[in-house]
Amino acid sequence: MADGSDGPDVSPAAAAAAGGGGGGEIWGTLEELLLACAVSRHGTGSWDSVAMEVQTRSPLAARPGLTPTSCRLRFRHLHRRFSVGGAAEEDDDDEEAEEGGPDASAADGWMDELRRLRVAELRREVERCDLSIGTLQTKVKRLREEREQSIHGGGGGEGKPETANGDERLSSEEPGRSCRESNSTDLKPAARAGDHSVKAEEEDEDAA
């Protein structure tokens, strides 16, 4: 069943949107190829079926704009683009409005060209992805090198705590050493005092 808006009474804004102006960004190489395939399968007598097939196979973001009217106007735009006498677009619009638009068989003539355009766009997307991946790999490599340099550069200062610990051990040993030395010096005078007393007793005995 054909959509009620398939007739020639189409607003200029809708025609501009479907033809590439205004909201025409919804039509990419994928959507145009899907449109050509759907028209080749369903014909130009049921734009509801054409639009449903295009919407089903298109990204979610583009589906609201892929109406039956938009599909019909875009098909007319593609016919003007790929036709040999596409220079006189206004005359073609008048003739197509009277005749009901181009025939579905016209899509067969530019199906291969739409496929080539789609493949070329996919290749560009792959190249952009490869470039992004290469950039990320370079960043990761640089971050790893900086991390290794920071690790190796910080290892040179590990000997300082050991030196400090050695100084602490020496300082802790010095009080003990001084205590032992003081004790030894205190004992010597005591021994001398005892010796004097013994000698004094011996002298007293000799005197007696």
C-alpha cells in the first residue's frame, strides 16, 4: 500500500531535506545503497515497504528520518545524480511529478556505483581507525618508557638509608663504649688504694 504522501504535493523543506540540504545528513552511502536495494525489491508502488526495509537495516539514529516520503524524494535525488541528463534538475522534477517519479528499474543502473561508494567510505573509516590505534600504541609505549625511567632513576637513592642506619649504629655503640671505659678507669684507682693499705701494714709489722 502506497503512503498517502507519495503524491506530487511535497513541501520544498521536505524535498531539500531528502535531497541533501537541512536534515539530509541522515542519508549516507549505507542508507542510499539500502534504498536502492529496497526499491529494486519492492518497486515504487509501496514506499511504506521500502521505508520499513531501509529503517530495519539502518542505524538507530537515522531511522526516525527515513520516512516513506523521505525515501521517495531521496530516490528521485539519486536518479537525477546518476542520470546522464541530470543537469536540468528543475525540468526533471516537473516531469517526474507528472509521471509519478522515476521507475524502479533506474536503481539497477547505479547499484554498482553505490556499492563502490560504500566500500570506499568503509576503507576510509578503517584507515582512520588504524591511525587512531597507532596513536594510542605510541602513547602507551611512551608512558611505559617514562615509567621505567622513573623506576630506574629512583633506585639510585636507596643506598642513603643504609648509610644513615650505619651512622645510627655507630652512635648507639659510642655510649656503651664510653661506659665501659669509665668503669675501667674507676676500678684502677680502687686497686691502688688497696695496695697502699697493704704496704702500710707491712711497714708497721717491720717497725714492731
